[in-house]
Amino acid sequence: MVRVNGYDWRIMLTSSNHPQLMRPDGSFTLGCCNSENKTIYIVEGLNKTYFKKVLCHELVHASMY
């Protein structure tokens, strides 16, 4: 759990084909920020460096909500 702008956000590691990671065109992304349920979804199994990049990217999205 991480606090962003006064809200608690849950970080969830998921499979690469989790429905939350599906883009409108049917492809999948490595991370997603859902403002409705305050959850950041990230594909499990990323190496440490790439995980940090994806997490930082999604935290920027969370800070915009």
C-alpha cells in the first residue's frame, strides 16, 4: 500500500493477461492505474529495474487523480 495525495493505493502484481491490463485495442500493457478502486496493477515477474520504472510511471498517473 502506498499513500498518494492523501489516498491509499494498493499495488497488485498480476498475470500478464489480467483484464485490468488490457488496452482498448486488445493488447496488454505492463502496468495500469485504476482510479476507481485505487489500485495499481503491474505484471509480476518483471526484473527489479523494469518494475521500478513501471511503478514510477503508474504512480505519476495516481498522482494526477
